[in-house]
Amino acid sequence: MKLVTWNVNSLAARLPRVIEFLEQHAPDVVLMQETKCEAAAFPVDDLAAAGYHAVHHSAGRWAGVAIVARQKLELEAPVSGLEGELRTDEARWVEATAGGLRLVSTYVPNGRAVDTPTFTEKLTFLDAAAKRAALLGAGDLPLIIGGDLNVTRTDLDVYDPAAFIGSTHVTSDERSRLEAILEAGDVIDTYRHLHPDAQQFTWWDYRQGAFHRGLGLRIDYLLASDAIASRLEECGIARDFRKGKKPSDHAPLLCVLN
């Protein structure tokens, strides 16, 4: 099974690239974030024409998450929203079951600046995610949590750690909470599991040629139950989809389970 997580940064703006990705990589499941569309505007017909269907949690121009799967894979028992999140009007968490896996697509708040209300909201969301991961991890199905978690696990995931001192995405408060999610859900970081020493990124600022200069962060993850770690064949970043016309500022992260 080929699984993907991708912050598309507006599904309406990026739909041609999404369809191209589906045709080129033929994933079984894509966990999307920042779809940024109203529920009624979600491109159900376009995805169906490409052979996919979806469950989604949509809230208009901000946030938005979705689980997109091949039509042959039933999407069952959907759940939208995360108990304990402070802004329930923001669509940042959606779950469904497909292919014998419990799937989560999540978009963690950015946090903006340390010691601000938005940063507190981020930490609260991460705490709530850990509690939910513990429940899902104790369930009968292997768990996959994919998304833009807006945290770098270690300095290896930052192009220049010194440049981020005092900033979000790198603080011990954020990193400890990300580790708590892994521990609570009994999940592994699939990319780091297969590439323990590689420095590759999933996000690059649009400004100042950051992508071409290699100025990125690894903030997108596919977390998988430790119980299915032996099924993990490959995990990589589709950097080509950060290029081209009107790209997202994130590249898709892919993993393959046998």
C-alpha cells in the first residue's frame, strides 16, 4: 500500500498538480492538509474522475484536512475534529478506516511566535493529539497519522538551527509533545526509521529562493504503528512536486507498506 501526506496549500489552486500526482504516483491513500475550501466546494467530481473518493473536514479559506483513497478502498467510520482542541471551528483533524488501517490526517497550528496565545493553542492541540493517539494506538487496527505537524523533531530537520533560536517549530515544548504523540500512539517516524541520518526537508519558504538554496524544514510526517514497521519498504519525499507552476510550499511525503 502506498501512502502519502501532502499539505497542498489550497486544493482549488493546486488541483491540477494533485491530479497529476495521482496519475504519476498512483497512491492508494493521500492524507491532505490545508485544503482551504468550503465543504460544498470540495472537488468530489474531479477526484472521482481520477479514480478516488474522500472524507474531508472543511472549514473554508483556512486549514482543512482530507483523506483521499482509491475508490476500491472503502473509507469507513469517519471522525472529524479533535477532542480538546481550542478552535473547534478550524478543520485540523479527520480520521477514517481503509485497507485495514486507521488513518488520520492532521494540520497542527503553526503557533506563529513563542509565548503568544497562538503558541499556547498549538501546544494544546499537540497535547490533545497525543491523547487521541493513545486511544487509537490501543485499538484493533494499525494506526497511520499523517500531516503537517509544524514541528521539527531534531536539529537534523532544520537547515540552520542557529537561525531558528527563539522561534517556533524547534522549541523543546513542541518537540517533547511530538515525541509524546509517537510514544502514546506506539508509532514510528517512517522517514527517520529508514533514513536515520539523512537531512531532507518537506517545506521551504516561497521567498528568497529557499527551495533552490536548500533552506527547508522537515515538518511533515507519516507516523505508523510500530507493529507494522516490518512492512515498511520505502519512504521518500517527492521534491519534484515542490517545483513547477504554482507549487505548494510543501512536497509530498510517500511511504510504501508491503
